[in-house]
Amino acid sequence: MFDEANDFSRERNFAGNNAMMNNDNTLSQGNTPPFLRPPFLQRLSTKFLLLSVLCVLVAQVLIFVPSIASMRIRWLETELASVAPVSLIIERNTTLDIPRHVQDMVLLTTDTKAIIIRDGISSRILAMTEVPKQVTAEINLDNVNEADAIIGAFDTLFYGGNQYLKVYGTIGDRGEILEMIIVDDQLRKAMLAFSRNIALISLLISVLATGFIYLVINNMLVRPVTRMHRNMIDFTQAPDNPRMIITPDERDDELGIAQRQLAYLQSNLQRTFVERKHLADLGLAVSKINHDLRNILASAQLISDSLAEVQDPSVKRFAPRLLRALNRAIQYTETVIAYGRSQESASNIQLTNLSTLIEEIQETLHITSDTGIEFQNNVSDDFEIYVDGDQLYRVLHNLLKNSMQAITQMEQTGENTTKRICINAIYDDKNVQIDVQDTGPGLPKLARDYLFVAFRGSTRKDGTGLGLAIAHELVRAHGGSIKLIDDGEIGTHFRIILPRNI
């Protein structure tokens, strides 16, 4: 007899799972915000633009530093060169009757405060308008140090205007040194004008360079990324619409590869979404059909029980077959509905005696000597592990049931081999290993190709493949693994590996 209450409960579970999935789809589509452009300062293009401006300005500053130092040295060399010819004439032609005030006027037109000639032994003052104040810096134009030139240039820019500088260098063929003392106000004005011109040129270069860089980066990078961003948002709003799948650009760089991968991913997601929707609709339909089907099967089972009591030989011969067919149909519907649940309940981990659990499964499946199957439980009586006993029971029950059915099917084909099912278990510091082996015909190729895949990995023609799929799911829920061992021996060998301490 069927339990009507359990039937309605499972129906509600299946319908509830379908409703939850539909709600998830609605949420994923309805709550997704529309595509909005970020604020100007947060846009990727703006960040690239500002970064480009910063890079160009840094480059211009790095160019400006040695340029201003070089300009200062050239200005001083020009000033010294303008004084040198007249100074040499006065110094070498002492017979010239040039009034002193004329010499001073000619030599000091460059705002020079004093002009001195040195020949290594003696010094001669050619002109002096006033006694110089304290000299701030001495500049040897014959030996200019780059670091000193840069430091001196910024000193003049920030603190100059009334500082006295001693500038000297070699003139003539006799190795004489011309020395002049000047105030740096004119020098500072020239440096400020030079800096202003450099700043204007740098600004123009920055605008042109950053504009070009922005256009290139925006066309090659920002625009494709924005397109992918907009497409992903549009796809989440309508994942079942084929028009939402991105059309990749014909480019071979990383963005082109990313667009093709995104299109491939969206195609797979769309196919999965459609399949999931179909399965949800199918699940709801199956849950409704199952209620009526189970009532029909319940009535048929009552009739078959009554037929089994009839003493007619023909009825007695066909009644067991009818009962087996009904039981197979009942089991099939229950398995499908059980797998239709959205997820398994949380594992209840506790210390479980593995040997006792295996004995319970053996009794449930009636694997006794009367069936002609040798059952070897090689697990010691004190072998205990931390697992969910009910879930591990289902795993081992599915494996042992498959082994028993495979051996029984082998008997029907007339094959004469040893019929044995063997279970072994060992453990180390980290894992527990459980081996389930039988001497059946082994798994067919189709079952091996789709092992643990529901509805496709069945080991029998009339099976659903849900047993192995459920076993795989339960073992994974424990953080373990289950796999088929190909050790070259006859039969089938499954190995379960579970963490010893979950």
C-alpha cells in the first residue's frame, strides 16, 4: 500500500522546488539594475585621460629640470662672452687713452658690478661700479657640475633677484681667467620667461598627446570593455533571449579572445537556463502525474494481492510477475521524485559503526547464501567513522544493490562464475577508504562514459542511472570522492574516499 500523506508531501516538495526556481529566475531578471553610465570621474575613460595627463606632465617636469639648469648656464656664458672682448682690449692695450668713466660705461652695460682678470699669479680689476656685497655663489663655467647646476637653477628661481654671483671662465689664448660679479635679477627674469614658455609648450604637448592617447585607448580598450559591460547587464536581464549573446569583434588580442569566451559562456548559460526551465516545468508536471499514477498503482497492487491468493495454476504463475512489475514501477516513480528534490538535507555527522551499517544493508537486500551470492564483509567490528549514517547507508545500498542485480542478471544469461560481493575498509590519519567489489559482468561502455550522470549512466537497460548519481552527490556532500577502479579484474570495483574527521 502507498502512503497518501508521503505522496502529497513529495508532490509539494517538487512543486515547491519548481516555484523556488521560477522565483530565482524572476529575481535574477527583475532585480537587475538597468545599465547606467558611471559618474564622469569614475568612468574608465576619464581615469585613462587623467592618467595620461599625469604621465605627460611628469615627463615634461623631468625634461624641464635639466633644461632650466642648461638655460641658466648658457645665459651666464653669453654674459661672460659679451664682456670678454672689451675686457681683453682694455687689459692688453694700456696705452689707450680711454677715460675711466667710458670704460666703466662700456664694461658694465650688462649690469655687471665688477670685472676682474686673473692670470694665475696676479689679479687686475678692470672695472667696478660698487663694492659687491657678500657673494652668494661662485660659478666656474669651465667645469660645470650637473647636480650643482640644477640646484643653482632652482635656487635662483625661488630665492634669486638680489643675490650676487661670481662667474668666471677662461678667455684668450694665454689662459687668462675673466671673472665678473653680477646681480641675478636679470637672470631670474630670463629664467622665469623661459619657464613660462616651457609651461605653455608643455601644456600644448600634454593636450595633444593625451588627446591622441585618449582616442587610441578609448577606441582600442575602453569602448570594447564598455560594450562587454553593457552586454553582460543586458544578458542578465534576459538570459533566454539569443539576441543578448555578444557578437565578438574580429580582433586577435586579449579583448577579442575575452569576447569570444564571453559569447561561448553566454551560449552555454542560455542553453542551461532553457534546460533548467524545461526541467522545472517537467518536474511540476511529473509531481502532478505522480499523484494519480500512485493511486492507480495502489489499486493495481491491491488487485494483485488478491490474485496471489487465487489457487488457479495460471494465475499463480503470472501473479508474481505482475507483482514484480508493479514494484518496479513504484520504485521507479519514487526514485524520480526523490531525485527531483532541489538538494539533500544537511548531513548529520556522528560516529557510526561501519560494519553494523553494512550488515543492515545486507539484511535489507536479503543477500544470503540462499541467493547463491557470497557476501564478504571484511570490515572489523570496531571500525567507526564520522559520517551521516543514513546518507552513507544510501550510498552503500545503491552500490550493493547494483552489484546484486548485475550478478543476478549474469545468472539469467547462464554464465557460470564465482558470485561474490566484497567490502573492505581502511583508514589513515586523514582519510577513510571503502572498497566495494563484485564478480559481476562489469559496467557496459555506456555506463562508463556517463558514470554518475542521472538518466544516462544506468548499468541496466531498464534503469535510470539515479543510484550512482545520488551516491556521487552524497559522497561529495561529505567532502569525499567516489570513483570506478579499473584494476584489470573481473567485475566492478568502486572506491569511496571520505575525510576521517569531517
